[in-house]
Amino acid sequence: MQTTRDFNESGKPVEISDHLFQFIIGAIIFYGFALNWVIVSNVDASLLTPYAGTVLIGYVVSAIIAAIITTKSKSPVVSFLGYNILVVPAGLMLVLALDGVPQNTIVGTIQLTSLITGLMMIVGMGFPGFFRSIIKICMLALLLTIAAEVVLFFVGVTLPLLNYVGIACLMVFIAFEWGTAVHSTNRTLDQAVDIACSMYLSILGLFLRLLNND
């Protein structure tokens, strides 16, 4: 539910300072991964294994629903609800993805993901125009990559190059999203939630692809 505190007297959403805007984005992303950690730590993978297909489909559907909610809603509360609709199924998917993976591999992948994310955020701040100019191409490239991976999966063929293309696209997404956050002229709570949701999805995708690349 939207509250009057989300708007100023003219009826427009209340804008917040740059630092608070960026802090909220970081806090929301941290919350998402913290919730994922809680789910992974407490859910037994053996309970989900028989329903692996359902979990994957649920994650994809939740990502689509979350994208629609956060894009269409102007309420930070509703957008945050959409974010949680994404985070919980993502946690269940991580339970399956990390099952049987050595702890040192998981830790190493988290460290590499963090390093790449930090670097791309820095680059995104410095060259926002460049990433805006290539974001649509990267979106198309990622969609084609995923489609190709699905087809190859059903024919029993793997092509490692596709995973590298996916990693490159997600790196661009992170740079673009953080560049948008830093240079945003629409610094509202709702916009912060929207950007956090996008960055969470990009960082999660990067982590999974790097994990798959080991």
C-alpha cells in the first residue's frame, strides 16, 4: 500500500539524497542474498531434487512476475513485495545448484563474483553513456544465448563459449544498472527498489554462470 510519506505536497514521489539512494540499493541487494543464505542453510536439497524442474520453472516465472511488478508499480512497498517474489524461489534454486559443490568452490565463486561486480560498478560509474549504448545489444545477445543453451541441452550438447557470452552480458548489465543508479535523476524509494531488483538478478546470474564455469 502506498503511503502519503512516499509523496510530497505536489503529489510527486519524494526524492532522497544520492548517498541514501545508493545505500538503500545496496541494503536491498544484501537483504536478498542474506535471505538466500538462510534458505540454502536450512533447506535440505533432497527435498527439492524430485521437483527440480518445478523449482526452475518457478524461478523463471517469479523473475518475470517480479520484473512486471517492479516496472509497473510506483509504490516502493509493492515493488519490494515483487522483489521478495523473486528472492525466495531464487533461494530454492540455489539449494539445488549448490548441492554437492565443494565449499571452497562456492567461496571462491562468491569472491570472484564480488570482485567482478565491484569492478563493473566502478566502470559503470565512469562510462554510463557507453553502457547505455550497448545494453539493448547485450539483452538480445543474452536472450539468444539462453535460447541456444536450452536447445543444446535437449540435444545433449554443451558449448562452453555460450557461458562466456552470458557472463560478458551480465557484466554489462551490472555496469549499466549501477551507472543508472549513480547518475539517476529519479532518486525515489521505488526507483531504488527497482534498480536493486535488477542488480540482484544480474549478480545472481553472474554467480551461477561462474559456478558453472568451474
